[in-house]
Amino acid sequence: MYKNYFFILRCIRELSPLIQGKEIIEVYTQEKDKLFLHIPTKSNPAFHVIISTNLQQPFISVKDEHHKAKKNTVSFFNDFFPAKVDSVRIALGDRIIKFTLSNSKLYIVFRGGKSNIYLIGTDNNLHSFKKTSADEKSNFLNELSKLQFIDSISPMVSYLTNIGDITSIRKLPFIGKDILREVDFRNGDFLKTLFELLNEIIKNDIAVYFDESSNRPYFYPASFKSFEFATDCVLYKNYFDAINNYFTLSFSHVRVKDIRKEIEKYLESEIEKLSNRLNNLKIRIESGSKEKVYHKYADLLLSNIGSLHKGMKEIVLDDYNSTEQIKILLDEKLTPNKNVEKYYDKSRAEKIEYQKSKELLSSSVNNYERLINMREKLEKADDQQELIQIKKDLKLKTKTSSNVPDKDRMPFKHFVIDGKYHFYVGKDSKNNDLLTTQFAKQNDFWFHVRSFSGSHVVLRVENTKEVIPKRILEKVASVAAFYSKAKASSLVSVTYTLKKYVFKNKRQEPGQVSVTKEKVLLVKPEIPKDCEMVTD
């Protein structure tokens, strides 16, 4: 009910003594559909009036302490401020608030999708907060000449008394169904009861509470008898305390719902992934290690090196431990020595990978049990602090839209090192192209594992004058190696260069590029411990 005309009248009555005679030194926006008026006072130098022209939530509120954001702010009506506030009034029967200033007039219009803020200077030119057509401006100027602005309930009582006819009064849009409902509930003389209610709205306590059954907050005159108020409702004598708490309640419950949904989605995804990983690891471990097999192949090839030549796809050799023969597959592009080295490398990698698989199985089982426990804890959690703690325990972090530009909202894996260095990993060939050719900036660092297929990786460089530490480059290279076909190797060569030295022509397949001025880092394929994945 906070949108009701008479509550807005109460709003301007309580606002007027706070700002009358004070100076608006700056008007700006830092949130969509909101305008901030900085009006310093002796006791509160950072005092602000906040005006929302949002379609769903139009309101005026105040903050004793508010500080302008350092980024993403836009100033409005610069030519007219600073300016002193002479008076604050509201149009009779219409939700149009008028700030009479020392050099201009500021109008706040609450009309659903057409809500806006206008300023008219001494030149009579109309300036608007939101984009407005010439016809709308003209219509508004014509309308102003017919409006009467008031700052008390008395002119409204006189206006309704002159109408007299109850049927006509009931049809007035600014009266509102909640007020009519209360008038009918009290079942007395219509006009007398109506005037009593209007005075109660202007002067009496305001009840604010959250109704769990309807999942929404309520804002009503505490004296209204037709409403069943919640037992935990809070009464406010001040309009701005009430409206601020109303939105706090609204935000808090929406926030709880959003956090719960976020955690549920994360747990469902992680438990499913862990379950699949556990099954694959069990199968992998049960199949045993091929370390000795690959080592035997390498020994046999080395013993028969004279029988090998480049271009062979396979060879059949006698097994020195039995009477059977063994067919060994070869890489026709490699020399005999390289094929021997390949199998020794595979033997070493198999030993490492098998041991890692056993270690990973143990840690995955523990992690799986932890997530199941977290899911049980989530089912019992019912307040915001408990949910925030669960989120913190899960190390689940979500970037807010205000910190993530639209151009950065790309479908790549996103990591951050030291809370400062952001880098992005492609997911497939087409995604690599998108990352390299459209997302990456010219002075970003670009990484790719040498001689193997893998993800393109881009390290964002926000400050081109900053020297990126070598340890950061090495950690990003390690992740590039991890997301490649060479991830099972102990050490991997990774190419890196600036994006401006990476080129792609139309003849190249998805994911293929040409690189100049490249450098190489020799790193271990891994995701470093201080490297955190960001979920958007």
C-alpha cells in the first residue's frame, strides 16, 4: 500500500522539514531507474534523497549516509545545481511531487511505465531523467497548468466534500481499494469514516511485516481493522523508517530464495559430476595400471630398433617372456627413436596417472560425502545467515552483474588468481575462436599448449602499464596445459604471446590460429591451489 496517494502525501510531509531550506548540491544516477539527490546537512553531510521511477517499485526514500559510487555514475541537470529547496508539495489527486527550487522546479511523476523525473528551468525548457518523446513533454507541460499542489490533507478533504456524491468518490483512482475496503469494514458514515482514515494514514503508526503464506511484505496503517496483521509486524512512527524496512524485508526474503536456489543448483551439479567421476575412477583403478605393458613395449622396440623405420604403423615382435608375439602400434610420423621414447613416456605417465587416480578416488569420496552433508544441512536451513554460511563453506562465489560487464559475460571457463588476475579458458574449437577473435583484447596474453590440441586461454590485462609477474604467467600456462591433450604429462611446453600477435584466416579450421613473437613456458599441467574458478 506504500504506493497509495495518501502515503505519498505523508512521505512529502515528512520529507519537507528534512530538506526545506537545504541545498541540493548534486543529482546523479548509479542504478537503473534511480536518481540520487545529495543534500548535505550539518548532522549528516552524506544525506541523500533517493527517487525510484521503477515500473514495479516507485518510491522516495532517504539515507542519512550514502556515498556516490566511484564508477558507473551519470550526473543529471548539471546546469541547475547546486540549488536550494524552497518547498515540497504533491498534486491534488495525482502522484506528481513538485520540488520548488531556487532556480527551477523538479517534478517526480509516478505513473507506472511512464514514471519519470522532469526539471523545468527559468527558460521554461523541460529536461527529463528518462528519454521522453516531444509529445509526452508537451502533454506534461499542458497538464501542469491545471494542477493544484498541496502539502496537507485539508485541501483534499475540501475537494472530496465538494464532490459529495459517494458513488463518484468511490470511483476516484487515487482513493484505492484498500481504503474503500476499510471504510466498508467500519460500516459508518462514508465521508466521515473516509476522512478519519485519511488522517490515520497521515499521522498514525505504519505496520510492516512479511507474510509467509503469500511470500511478500506488507505496508499498512496499523490502525486499519480490516487487515489481519502478523504477530511479528513492526510499527513505525516515521514513514522513511517504515519504507526502508519494507524494502529490506522484501530484499531479504528474495535474497534467501535466490541463495537457496543457487546452492541447490550448485550441489545438484557437483554431486552428479562427482558421482560420474567416482564411477569412472573405480573402473579405471579396477582395470589396473598399464605402466609395465608400455615399458615392455618400449624395451621390445629398443631391442629391435633396427627393424623399425619411419612410416610404419605397427610391428609384431616376439615376447621375450613367452612364446607369444606382441603387436605394437606405431606412429608413422615418428622416427624409431621417437616411437621408443613415446612408449617410455606413456609408461611414466601411466604410473603417475594411476597413482593420481587412486588419490583422486579417495578425495572424491570424501568430497562426495561432504556435499551430501551440505545438502542435508541446506534442507534444514531457514534463514539468510545459515544459507550464507553454507555458501561460504562451499566456497561458492557469484559475481554480481554490476561488477561483470556484458562483454565479459561469455560462455568460457573463468578463473581468478590472487583475487586480481582474471583469465578465461575456451571449451571447444568454436568457443576457442570466440574467445580469441572476439573476446580477447589486443594487449591480453594468449596461451596454448604446444604440439597438442587444447583450449585457448586468455589472461585479461586491465592495465597495460602493469608488468604481469612471471609466476602469474606460469600459473595460467599450467591451466592451459591442464585443459589440453597433454594433461597426463609431467611437464608441458606452453606457447604464450600477446593477443595482437595471434591471427586467424578464413581457411583455418575452428580453433586453428597463427602465432608470431611467441615465447614458451615449461610447466606442470594443473590448476594451482590459489587459482579460483568463478561461477557467473
